[in-house]
Amino acid sequence: LDINMEKIELIKSGAIQIYSEQGLIERLRSGRRLTIKLGADPSRPDLHLGHSVVLRKLKLFQELGHRIVFVIGDFTAMIGDPTGRNKTRPALTLEETRSSGESYFNQVAKILDPVKTEIAYNSEWLSKMNFADVISLCSKYTVARILERDDFKNRFEQNQPISMHELLYPLMQGYDSVALNADVEVGGTDQTFNLLVGRALQADYGQVPQEVITFPLLVGLDGKEKMSKSLDNYIGIDEPADVMFEKAMKVPDDLLLDYYVLTTDTLEQDARAIIRKDIREAHFRYAFMITEMYHGRQAAESARKRYLQVAGGAAPDRMPEFTVSEPEIMLCELLMRVGFSSSKGEARRNIAGRGVKINGVTVEDPMLKVAVTEPFILQFGKNRFIKIRSDGHA
Amino acid sequence: LDINMEKIELIKSGAIQIYSEQGLIERLRSGRRLTIKLGADPSRPDLHLGHSVVLRKLKLFQELGHRIVFVIGDFTAMIGDPTGRNKTRPALTLEETRSSGESYFNQVAKILDPVKTEIAYNSEWLSKMNFADVISLCSKYTVARILERDDFKNRFEQNQPISMHELLYPLMQGYDSVALNADVEVGGTDQTFNLLVGRALQADYGQVPQEVITFPLLVGLDGKEKMSKSLDNYIGIDEPADVMFEKAMKVPDDLLLDYYVLTTDTLEQDARAIIRKDIREAHFRYAFMITEMYHGRQAAESARKRYLQVAGGAAPDRMPEFTVSEPEIMLCELLMRVGFSSSKGEARRNIAGRGVKINGVTVEDPMLKVAVTEPFILQFGKNRFIKIRSDGHA
């Protein structure tokens, strides 16, 4: 096996905590093929850069020759996740979790080598456990220790109900490590408690406890919340190159260092130097790097070119087209038809507010009637372009 | 079915709480054959008058024609009982619990009609539950509600460890009511919490919640602690008539009313009148009543007669015999042989202390040598008698 200290340094780069660092290094140096576990939540199959933080660490382990196992919590998803938001998430069916698991695997393949990546469904072992096995599992942990988990603790102290079954969730997740006899588990800091339960349970079941590495949660484009699809502050790893580039250009200045360190192979000191030199250039460089990573160099260059044109106020090379059958049309009517405005009144206000351009020239008359005998470019706000042409019947 | 209001009154007599009294009366009047549940702890197979409190209530239900089901917690016994004494009781094997269950049934047969009494082992349903079933069961209850149970609450507040599996115990016991679709569950006040869990779970599983009746815990002969074999303050329902009578005479004056009400068919006002009239006579009457109940009239009369003789200092009609082969023997040697004294020195001290009689006459000479050509009665202290005779070879 490969014992590449540079890659080991990259694995550790950005980590919040390692339990234990010495143990991790020793195992990586042992020459043994390690089992690296990552728990996946199949109820959230759309992967974004937030997920890529740990996935890219797994890629490094994979490059060193270790065995990567994704545990799809198809069984645990059936009970919903105690999110701390005091509402029970609807339980998924086994079928739904399988289908999400496959979708997850397909997306993961954009980062990891799918041939060398294993998927395990935890229903494989959890569904075989009977009541006596559950009792045995539960006997390994005290109520007080489970209630130390932040979300439980807060809810318990605030007298918000916690269902008994929710307490089983961390035990199940921890038991996954026992079932796999995992050497290392990687996860976000929000998973620290669960990962350490796995570590403790392995010892109770007579195994060598796994090493645990936690990484920070990537803050989203809003600069406030953890990146998530539901908050629409995300960059999806499946998004088109142009969208990815444009979104990546919106990373807040003060988060750019985190994005470099957590989502690319740039080491911290190098990222600091890039940002210190020229913040605008650093943004372009980041956006290019991310787009190239998921779409290749050519697509990244094309996305950069398009971005420069749009950001400079020029129309992009390619844009949607819209055909009109009349020879001429009221501009406010046209704005409604293409979907830029939701009513004629709104369209007039958009024009009056100097938000509409034809062929690059701002329209000032809200009652303008335009001819469509020749195609023209209708621009709405800064970034939205559409080519208008006649359908030929006029 | 029998709707005998007198028996219904007897069932209610002495009850601490009934959830709900109206529901109970309605069910008893419905003409339907009800399922009456009692949970039995197979780790404590020796029944005493403390157990008889609820068993005798079941007998009344049985006489009214209802179905009595003992649930032997063979499955639950495997995890030990959270006693609140902060130590885990050793888990029993399935075999041990079955054997205790049979012993339990044999003793129960002294109070209930064994032909009309059913035994159910909760492993029948609990061992068939898988992890998903356990999750479903657990989801019906919140952590806070389980931790309201007195022993959990105290231990939790005092930061004494509670194992996660202990929290499952009341849910399992409660699920027994669901499995039986029980109409009524009877138990001691220490079981109130568990019985109400059963009531709540039945509602969650779409059943009509069982009526719950709780009875006080019988205080033992020491006048302080709950009757229990380990504290040696008990009257076993399996004990010989003489022992039972003698022990029953030792019930403390201020507990006699409870013993009448909880362990015999005497209604409270009648018991009060008996005790008020003549406390000594009330004790005799109680001891006779209890002995007759478990051994019949003849044995009770014989036990009373013996008691009166012993208490009056006279030798009982029948006593153990001991044969001696020598024609004469040192008294202190004899006291050792029959087991009254553990050494010659102790025997001499017993004699000097005026604790030894021969044929009713106190012996004063510690060095006395006695002839065994004629049988004689050796008395040690107040109550221990033995007949000494020659083996005929002398």
C-alpha cells in the first residue's frame, strides 16, 4: 500500500478533530488495507460542495489503496432523523431508500472511483437483529451519555419531547461501525457524537475502536447557514458548468479560504497567499478550479468566458430564443410572455425602473411597441437574456 | 357471567387506585368474559402473603367467570430488573425462567383454580419482534415520560448510571398488555407506572386501554419493610401449618388491620370491629383464618393447639425424636449431639443460664449425667423440644 505522507497531510488538512491522530498515522503506516467508513443519509440524495468535503478526503484514502465503504442508512432512515428541530421526519420506505442510495452512488462517482467504492446498506445487519440483540446493544450505553448529544440535550432541557426510538438512532449508526469492523470513520462536526458512539461500541464488541476524523461544515453562499439544498445556498456537484462557475463566483470573500481548503486540493498556506495577492483573481481562480474539477478544463474555460461576458454587461454567446407570431408587439406584453414579468403593470414598472434593454439599449417608454421583423436581444436586469424572433408567418 | 356486586366490592376493597373505576364496573357488568392480566417476576418464585394480595383479587375475578392470565416475564427477566438499587440483577437464562414459571404456577394453584388459570410467557411475542418492531414500540413513548418512573427519576437526578436497555423494560411489560389485549391489570403500587404504560400503549396500538387496579404492598413481620423473602419478614404460602400459625401470630398490632383486609376476605369494617373488641383474640383469629385458608380447618386447629401449648410452656403433641445408644450420657454432650449447642462449653453455659429442661424441669447442674433407659423430653429455650430415647442396644 501507498504511504504517501503528502496525501496523509492533505487528509488531515482542515480537520477539526482526530481521535486519535497517532492511531490514524499508525494505521496508515501499517501497510494494511484499511476500511474507511462514511455514513450516508439517503433521505438527501442531492450532493453539493458541502458533501464534497468528506468525499474528497475519502478519495485521498482511496488513492492510498484503502477500502471505502459508504453505509447507506436505509434502515435508520425508516425512523427519521432526530434533527433537533423537534419534528419527526417522515419515515422512508425501504424502496425509497434503495433508490436514493443508487442516486447517491451515481453522484459520488463524480468524486470517487466507482469501481473501487463499496456501498453497504445497514438494513443488511440491522434488520436481522431481534429484540434480544437490541437489548444487548442498548446495554452498552447509558441514558445520560446518549442525552449528552447536543440536540437531545437541548430538547430534554427545554422539555421538548424526545421519542424513545430517537435514542436508538446513534446506537444503530454506531453499530454500523461494528458490523463493518471499520478502521476509520470520517464525518462532519455535526456527526462527532455518533462517530464516537461507533468508536465506543466497537470496544464493547471486542474490536479495535475506529479512528474518527471530523471536518467543518461548509457554510453556504449566504455566508450564514450550513450549505444545504433546502436553503438554496448551495453549489451542486451535478450543476451545469456555467451555473457552477457563476455560483462559485458568489462565495463570500471571508469564506473563500474555507472553500479553497475544504473543497479543493489547495493547502491552507497556498490559499492564503492566493487570496492575499488579489481577492478578485482569487475568486476567478477558485471558480475555475471547481468547475474544472467537476466538468473538465474546456467546460471551465467556456464557463469563465461566458461569465466575463455576462458580468461585463454583454450578451452571452448562446441564449434561449423566443418566437412571436405578430409582426409587432407591446413590450410589456412581450415581457409577460417570456416570463420576465408576471403582469402588464409589473412589466411597465420594470421598464420605468430602467431594468429592460433591447439590443443593449435601455428602454425608457413603458408603452413601447416593438417590431419583430428583425431578431433582437431582450435583456432583463443584469443577467437574463433572450433572443426574440418572428416565427416567419407575420 | 356472574355479576355479583358483593365480589366486585371485595375486588375493590383495599385498592389504592383504580384507573378507571367507572370503566372497571362497566366492563364487569358487560357480561363479556374479561382477560385479567398479572405480571409475574420469575426471578422470585417463592410466593408469600405479600403476593397473595393481588392473587386473591384474581381469585375473585376467576369466581366471577373471567379469564386469568399470568404473564411470566421470561423474556424481560433476561435483561434483569431496574430495581432502583443501581445494580443490575444477573440475567436469567430462558431455561431458568421456565423452571421458575412452573414453580410459580404450582404455588399460585394454592390460591387460584389451576384448571381455569392460564400462563403466558412473554417470550412468545417479544422474541418474535425485530429491530423495526422495537423502534415502532419505542416511538410510542417519550424519554421524559419513561424517566418519570420513580427509580429512573431518582437515579437520573443523582447522576447514577441508567443503562439504555433498562428504559425498554417498562415498554416490554406494557406491550404484554397489547399482546394479550388485556381488559384489566392488577398489581402492587410499585407497579403503577408500568401498568399505566400498558394502558397507554394499548391505546397507541388501537385497543381499548386496560383498567388498572393497584393494591398496597404488604409490610412484613418486622413492621418496617415490604414483605420479602430476602428480608426474612415473610409468611410463605407454602410453609407448614404450624410455622404459618406461629408466624401469623407475630403480625405487629398496628398492621393487623392491613393483614385482615389484604390477605383475607374480611371487609375493613368487620376487621376493625374484631380488632377493637380484643386484640389478642383478633391475632388468634387471624392466624387461624390464614392457616385454614392454606392448610384446611383440621391443620389450622392442630396448629392453634400446638401454638397454645408451646406458648404456654407445655411440650407439643408431636416432636422430633433422637436415639442414644449409651445407657447414660453427659447432658452437655447430648445438647451438642441434637444440635442445640455447638460446643460443650456452650452447652454448659446454656444449662447454667437455666435454658434447658428435662421433662419440664429446669436443669441446674451443667455436669449432669442423664440415664436414657426411660424416654424423656429435652426442652431447649421456650420452643424447641426433642424426645430422647434409647436405641435398645444399651
